[in-house]
Amino acid sequence: MIILLIFLYLLLFILLLAIFFISIPYKYIINYNYKENLNFRLAIRTFFFRIVYQKQDNIESTYLKIFTYKKEFAKESEESIEKKVEDMVVEKIEEAKKAKKEKEKGKEKKKKSNFPLKVLSVENVKHVLRFVIDLLKMIFPRHLKLYFLIGLEEPHLNGWTLAYYHSLKGIYPKLPINIDVNWEEENFQSKGELSGTIIPIQLFFRTLVFIFSIRTIKVGWQVYKYYKNK
């Protein structure tokens, strides 16, 4: 009995912990700087921890920071990376051979299309698109800022670049892009930042609403009956 209670309490603790982690907001930040080579920093953070992957001056690093504790992850050796690539190539070759054999078998016994095309109605497509758009809205960056310094070979190309940019800026005054021109030499520099917030439980509930909606259930039933009666 005691063991059962401990097990139940453990399950309850894990469940509450999972609900906690999917309920808190996760802020993602991506920034970069390009001048002869690319430096960037990718970070996901909450109020108590942060995961960062960055490349500065051709040196890559990854670390996890929980409050004041910081744990850096060692970079894989070149030998290890080469071994993984070699294993991946061998695996892809085996998959290609297997696919070729299955294709040859399929030629011996041709089959008709096994998907009920009638479920691809306009309303069903709109239903899926609304779901995808809602998910994109939940993860779309709230902040975006880009800067470019451009110097082209011909001065008139620089002039055209500025003309197109200011024309676009006139149409979209809040365009988060700034462009300057270097008239003296060929040059290209850029820096930028984008950030947003993701709350996993929102994605989870929106997905549940989609899966258990009447239209999704009807489509699922039609597909089930199609394959059952085939």
C-alpha cells in the first residue's frame, strides 16, 4: 500500500512538473553579425534557466545556465563528426537499396491511389490552413530588426538600392530594415535580431481543439471507412 501511494505521488509530481514546464513562457532570441565572417547567438530562456548556442570568431560554444549555475557542453571532435557522417552515408545507401527493391516489387503489382481524394474539399483545406496559421501566430517573432551596409561595384547600383529601399519604406513605414550605402568601396555588412515568445501549453490546447473538432473527426472517419472497405 505504501509503495502504491509513493508511486501515485511520484506520478502526480511528474504530471505537475510537466504542466509547469509547458505553461511557462519560453523566449527565443536570435542575433547575428556579419563582417567578413558570420557570428551568431541562439538563446532560449525562461525566468530561471537559459540555453545558448553561439559562434564568435569561428569558435562555437553551447551552455546551459540555471540561475547562477553554468554548464558548458564540450564540442564534438572532428573524428566523431566524420564517424557520424560516414554512418549516415552508409545508412542512406542501405535505405536507397531497400527503396529500389520495394519499387521493383511495386512494378510487378501495380496499385491504385490509396488516398480518398474526396476529403480534400475547400472547407477541409481551409480548416487545416486556419490551424497552421494559428500555430504560426503563436510562435511568430514579436521583434525583428535588420541592418545592412552595402557597397556595390558601380555607384549607380548603390543609388538604385537606396531608391528601392526608400520606396519600400514609404509604403511600409514600420519596415524593420535599415540600409546604408558605402560609396567608397565594395562592402557588405549586416547585423540583426529577432525574438519572440512561445508558450507550449497554448500550442498543445490549439492542437487538441483541431484534433477533436467536428470537421477533423468527420475527415478521420471518412479516411477510416475508406481503408476499412478497401
